[in-house]
Amino acid sequence: MIRINVMTNDLRNVLKSRRWRANNLEKHSLTQTAWASKNKDKRKAIVGRWKDSDPEGWDRVQRRKSRKYKVTHPENFTSEARQPLHVKDRLGIGAYEHFNAQMNIQKNRCAICHTHIEFKGKTSGHRDHNHETRQLRGVLCNRCNVGFGMFRESVEILNAAIDYKKKWEDVNA
């Protein structure tokens, strides 16, 4: 029986590289990290091409990395640990401290309707801020935060709503 070897040099190199990586994971990781830090633009281009060509594969890898990180670092995923990072990312440095100071000033009450704000996970006080300048304002309860957002934070629309309410109060009186 004659055996034909159809393995190309490229395939041999790929298999050899995979074996080396499997046997030298730590060294491979350090090499990859060093290369990535020296070649940020190249890495960004490679990642961008990969994301564009195979979005499902990209998402699958990112989810796997995220699950692995959550398992190895559970302390970073408690609500207390995540809240300061979330606020800092969205509103800038000092936002978490501003929230705590504002809650003390407002005596744990909504800045608009003055109802008591209880801390129950995601439904506790909302940090009101200007969406254009990112300037922090007061702390609002969920209802006032949603209502203020629905009126697009516009004084004109809020005044029109007040006028509308007064008009119908007069009709029903």
C-alpha cells in the first residue's frame, strides 16, 4: 500500500506551533502580551479585521473570557464592588463620592419629590446629570428620574405639562 503525504509545510508549521503553545502556555502568554504592548496599532487592526469578518466568533470568545474572569475574580462582581467602577466609567472620577455626599445633603430623599430613597440594588437613587456636559446634579428616586427623562430635561416641556395639568384642573373644578 502506498501512502501519500498531503500535509503541506504551512499545515506542519501550524501543528508545530500549536504543540509548542500547549507545552509552553505561560511563556506564550508573556510573549503575546509583550508583542501586543509594543504593537498596539497592529493589534487593533488585527482585532478589527477579526471582529468584522467573524462577529459571532468574536462574541463567543469575549463571552468565554468574561465567564472565566468572573470565576477567577468573584470579588469584583459584587454590587458593592461594581458600583464605584460603573459610576466612575460613566460620569467621571469623583461621581461615587459626589453621590454619597449628595445623599447626605438631601438626607436620603429625592431632590424633586422628597420621598425617602431606600437602597435596594438597582432601584435605589439615580445620579442625575447633564447628558451633554456630564455635570452631576442631585439624586432622584426612580419615578422622578424616569419622568424627568421622559420630558427630555426640557424646562419648556415641563412648563407645558404644568400648564396642561392646570388647564384640566380648572375644567374639572
